[in-house]
Amino acid sequence: MKLRLGIPKGSLQEATIALFLRAGLTVHTSSRSYSATTDDAEVECMLIRAQEMARYVAKGVLDAGITGMDWVVESGLEVEAIASLNYSKQSRGNVRWVLAVPEDSPYQRAEDLAGKVIATELVNVTSRYFAAKGVPVKIEFSWGATEIKPPTLADAIVEVTETGSSLRANRLRIIDEVMPSSTQLIANVAAMQDDFKRQKIENLAIMLEGAIAAQGRVGLMLNVRKKDLEAALAVLPALNSPTVSPLSDGLWVAVNTIIEETASWTIIPRLKAANATGIVEYPLNKVVL
């Protein structure tokens, strides 16, 4: 028996494969195939557009897949959300769908767009957004390059953004947020009733979440005399409580903890000033909480 897993093809593909590698599972892809293999003989992958992932997971063609919550909501299909994975194509953050208009347009609110044309890929969500506000608009599906459509081909757009840089480059300004979204590991409802598949999916979630939790963090080990321990611990902004272990001579202890990588620049000199010694900073692949 194998777990059939969907990997998002397109903008999220590279970031997803890199995440799997940090989690300990190498995904082998080919530019000539939509299938992919992994180092785990019990996991086979298919490359599927994120927009279509929920459909194939809901149908049972795939047991599980990675896609944005936006596309799950857009599909309206029943799948099981297993884990929220805090990464996107450019960063470790989430994305948001926003309502944007030309910089020099008079529109300030969604209500100002009554009777206007809105271009978007997220048609169903956008329709519900305007319906909830009681604003009648014409929504047109956009096949891509949505940012260039206003003002000639549309009056406004609903588009996904991480930083807003692409919108600004196209002289658009955001007037409202339609919905936030994050990358999700989703599963077929029936697959989660199968013991083998459920265990593989849950294990995958643990390892992916651990790889994400490790991003931007490092481990820190040091030795310190017991009499200086309190001063050394006061320097450490621990993820949880630091691990403190006695050393063989009874006068010293070893301290092990996790810190944000950017914090080490100031923390390590302060530890040295607190009489810590043998300070070792080391990289992390996974942090499982």
C-alpha cells in the first residue's frame, strides 16, 4: 500500500520540495513528468496545480496534498485540514487576497465599486465577499496577469499578495482584504479512516511542522559554573525552559536551548560576559514541539 500525495506544481513547487528535504524526505521530480518519487517507498507523489488540489483529494485520486486554504475554500469541497504550514513561495509568512484598484482611481471602499467589473482567479470567494456587502458587481475570471487588467480590462481586481510589491509595481493600491490564506496539508476524508494512510499523513504533518518550526532558529549549547547559572539563564530567551544537565565534576552544568538565529549576535557575547564557556551554536533541521 502507498500514500498518494499531491505536491503543488507552479509557484509553490520549489518551496515545497525544499521543505520536504528539510523534513527528511527527498522528492525526485522530472521536467518531463507530473509524477515524482520519494526516498520513502510507501509515498508516491503527483505534481498538481494548487488550484486543483482539493478536487483530486476530495475525489480520492490523492490521499493527501498541499495547497492553499484559499483554494480549498474556493472549491467548496469536503477535505480534512491536517496541518497549517506557515510558508509561501517567497517567505515564511502567509498570503492574503486583497481588493485593489488603480492608484489614481476614485474608489476608496468596496461599496464604491457597485456595477463595476472585478477580475480575479478566486471567483467564488470574491462573489461571496461582495454579496455579503450587498454590492452588485460583475466578476470575471482571470487567467493570469491579473495586475495589468485595471483600468482598461477591469475596474478592480482581487489578487493574492505576500508583500504587495507586484501591486505597487503595477500602480495599484489595496482598499480591502478579502481573505487571508496559508498553505495547508489536506487529506481525503476516507483516507483518514485507513490506519496505514492516517499514520503516514500524521507522520508527514509532524515532520513538516518540525521543519518549519526550525526555520530561523539555531540550537545553543554552553557550559557554566553552577554559581553563574542564574546569570546565564537570564540571558536566554528560551523556546521552552532550557535543558540544564550536571557535569561530572559537580561544579559545572551544561545548558542546551533554542534561540532565534538573529538573536545569537547579541546573546553569545552576553553569555560570555556571564562566564559561560564552550558555547556552540548549531543549525536545526526540525523542532518538534
